[in-house]
Amino acid sequence: MKTIQSDNYPIYFDNSLSELAAFVEQGHYSRFFILTDENTAKYCLPLIKGRFAGMDNFDIIEINSGEESKDIDFCIGIWKMLIDFGADRQSLLINLGGGVISDMGGFVASTFKRGIDFVHVPTTLLSQVDASVGGKTGIDIDRIKNIIGTFTQPKAVFIAYELLKTLPKRQILSGLAEMLKHGLIVDAAYWDALKSSDLSMPSAELIYRSIEIKNKVVIADPTEKGLRKSLNFGHTVGHAVETNSLLRDDNPLTHGEAIAIGMICEAYLSHKKTGLSADELAEIVKVIGGLYPKYHIQDDSHQALCSLMLKDKKNQNGKINCTLLPRIGECQLDNICTEEELCDSLGYYASL
């Protein structure tokens, strides 16, 4: 597969781990650092370190996995380790991991000594098709997702399909939600291709197409003034459900599981507000509902969910803003939804 050129950086596919080693060597960095968590350190780091034979100017920084780590305290810990390891402005940070590592590693690098180079080696399907592309960095505060961050582009992204073979099925499904979203918002033919594929492990070609779609959107609108808002479909409700689950559940929803709920709710809102047909709503519900287990949203949590939506970074003048669908393959930006409408959508999901 061809290398995709994003906003001043390449996204490598074929033989990407060898490309990574060549990139580091040709960059003449003073030192480089690999940010990882305990899972990628066990399953993916050995594949990476094997490519750096003969290089000794690097150190490993390992954090705890999970969204709970994506906060300022962990950033401070990483910054301190970079200082202790002697990182300077000619250093490179390699973010080896899923969305948390990509989001937080990019934020840490973009702010350390006012910015050092970083690259992404996404190890989950979710991070390959979403977090690693587009230059968004971010951390959470008070469980509000990505409320602090920057728009800073990596120097390169390396998509290694073989790393996905280390993932459990639940993590594949988490990333699949973003792929389904890409079809729903801009490419009905891609949505149809996904529906007819074996989605237990999406093919490299489908992943490539998803990255192609996201890359095209973010190049057109790098700082989310217009078209990039299309990527928020399912995320107004989904982020609130995800945050609430992190607070309440012993086994919280994954990002993709929460976004799947959000897409069903926001498809329902699309039917009510932007003309999505009843047939296409039923199709979306059938496909997504058939892939993800039903989640019980307690009635007494509706107000808490709306309160979380009111804090969403996408809002305008204190009003909750959603991206909705007039039909599969198209989206409509900047739809203000009332708390009553959003609670109605949660009730619709609960009734399925």
C-alpha cells in the first residue's frame, strides 16, 4: 500500500517498522525515547527494539495502561523522566501504544521544552484509524475527555498491521466503531464494504481506507473550524457515556463501545432532526447493535450524562452541539440539541 502524505508528515504502511528504524537513524536525534504501557511493553516493544540493533541512545518510559493514566499527573511524571534521562530539544519521542499513548505522548512532546519531535506507532485498531492521525493531542481533567491539548503534528506515523494480531477481540471492536463512523459520515460505499466483510479482524485494505478518509478530512480542516467536526458524529453522547462508565462501572466501556452507543443515539436524533430515513436508521441500529453488546443506561443517570455533554469541548455558547446524518454517507454539522432531545435519544437506545 502506498504511503499516505498527511499535513507535512508521511503515514507508512508496508514494512513500516523498518521505515521507523530508518527514520530514527536518518533524523540524527541526540537521543530518542519510547513511551509505552505494560501491555505494549510486553507484546509490541520487542518487535520495535529488534529494529534498533546497534543503537544505544534510547530509553524506555513505561506508564500504566488505561484512560485513568491520561491526566496531568502522569504527564508530569513523563516530563520528569525526560529531564532525568537528559532529553534535549533534539530528542525524539516514539509513542508506542493505543489512543491514550498517542494523545498523551503527543501532548507531552508538544510542550516539553516548547516542543520536541514525536512519531506515532499505533498498536491498537482504534489508534491506527483515529488517534494517530490528525495532530490532536490531549489529556483529561476531572474525567472530561481531551479537554486540555494542542494541535501538533507528528513527524511521521507508522501503521504496522502485524501489531493488531496481539489484540483481544474487544479491542478490535473498539477500533471498528471509528471505521463504521467514517463510512456513515462521508462514504456510503465504504459503509457497505464494512457491512459485508469479516469484521472480527478488518483487512489491511479496509484500515487503509479508513485512514485515508480521516486524513482527507483533517488536511482540509486541521484545527476543526468546519469539516473536521464531521468526525464528532456519535461522540457527543458517546464521550458522556464513556466518562460515566469510567466513574461507575467495575468493567468500564471501551471508547468504541461508548461511541457505538453514541452513534445509535445520534442516528436517532438524525432521524428526528436532519431527515435520516427510518430505513437507514433501522440499518444503522441493526449493524451496530449486532456488533456490540447492549449496555444498560440507568434512568437516573440521564441528567448526569447531559451534565457531561454540557461540558463537551464541541459546544457553542453553552449549547450542546452534535454532528448528525441526513443520510448514510453524508453529515450535517453544528446541530444544537436540547437536553430533552438527548434524553429522548438515550431512551430510544434503552428501548431497543
